[in-house]
Amino acid sequence: MRLPNAGVPDFQRRTVRCPPGKVAIGGGAGAQGNVAILVGSFPTDGADGWIGLGRRTRYSTVGISVYVIRAYR
């Protein structure tokens, strides 16, 4: 599953969730835009999704895309 690139405020989390009955076994995120920096890419606390966040120097928004690799519990 994937959340396509979308502009969000700096350091705002974007989370993609697994459908019911599945668990995150991996994932990732990308920061897009001029001078964009990926700050974090990690699973949710319940392992039911993936989180990505980033920032851009000299700008107040950043493009973030997030994906999760999932499997049945």
C-alpha cells in the first residue's frame, strides 16, 4: 500500500495503514522537493502501518510519500 506524494507542514506525520488482519513487516518514505530532508520512517506502535515525516530548509511544507509492506497476522 502506498500514500502518494502530498505536501504537508514540516514534521507532520503521514501514516499509511494496513487493512484489518494484516501487519506491517516493512515500509519506507520519501521526502520530495527542493532541499527536502526525510526525518523519520518507522512502523506505527501497533505494527498496523508505516509513518513518514520530513522537512525542507527555507520552506514550511514538504512532499512526503509513504508505503508499507504487509502480511497476514
